[in-house]
Amino acid sequence: MNLYPFGKFLVSTIFYPLYRVKVIGTENFPVEGGVLLCTNHIDNLDPPVVGMTCPRTVHFMAKEELFNVPILKTILPKVNAFPVKRGMSDREAFRKALKLLRGGEVVGMFPEGTRSKTGELGKGLAGAGFFALKGDADVMPCAIIGPYKPFRTLKVVYGKPIKMAPYRENKASAEEVTEVIMNEIRSLLEEHK
């Protein structure tokens, strides 16, 4: 049983008024086709916030440890999350993500690989570039601009899609593409502070 629609409704009902969520740029989001949604990571609440503001259903990669937590291991798969082993090559997660992207779905990931302790944008990992190049999908940069404090405005900004075809044609490396993605997220953060 898929709980994504119910989860989106529940989270929206609580978070929109609590965090005064302001969403910018959803009109930029591709209506169809595979999309790699890349977002900065400032809080554990980022996935539900992105999930509730995104105009399409998102399949999130989530660190494998979360699937060992009793309640979460039951809920996460029902809200389209799938596990990824951090810090190593996880073939199963790669295959799952590529299959979703090639099947026209939206895969959400946090290229920094972990939450920023300072709120500043960290360095992106090459995995983002790898999926962008191999996934037959465009990249959607997204910026979450906090803080997560009750009754203070939290912004979620969707940029313009980054077309991957030129990077594939020019045989760009995963590191180069990750840098492009991180620069787009950085621009959104600076523009909408």
C-alpha cells in the first residue's frame, strides 16, 4: 500500500502553517520524463518538505541506517524511499535509481550526502553527476532556505532544469556535472536568501 499521497497531505497540513512554507519555481518543474531532483540538505525534515512541495511524486534515496529503525523500516518503502549505503558503491541503489529515472520518474537526492552542520552548502559527491549522466533524465536544482523555526518563513526554490544531453555528448565527467549542479543550487540560495 502506497502512503505517499496520505503522507503528502499530512505533512502539508502541519508544515505549511508551522513553517510558513513559501514555494517558488514549481512552474519550472518538467511535467513528464525522468528528473533527478538535487537539493541542499540542512535538516532531517528536508525530504518531507521537498516531497510536499514538489509537483510530482518523488522517490528518495535514504541512508540505509534509517531502514533499521523499527517504525521507519515499515513506512519508508511505502512513501517511495529506498536505501542507499553511504560512502561506498551501492549497486542495488544505483540500479533502482537508474530504473526509476529511465522509467520517467522523479528521484530525489541530496548531493552533499549528509546534512550541513553550518547551513552552508557543502561539496557535492560525484554520485549526483553519475546519476545525471546515466539516468536519461534532466536535473532539477532545488534550494531549501531555512531556518526550520516555527512561524518563520521556510523557502523551497525550484530552479530551471539543467539539460543533460550536452554534457553526455561532450563526455563530461561525473565530477564536472556535480559541480554544475552544486553551482545551480548555490545560485538559488544566494538569489533567494
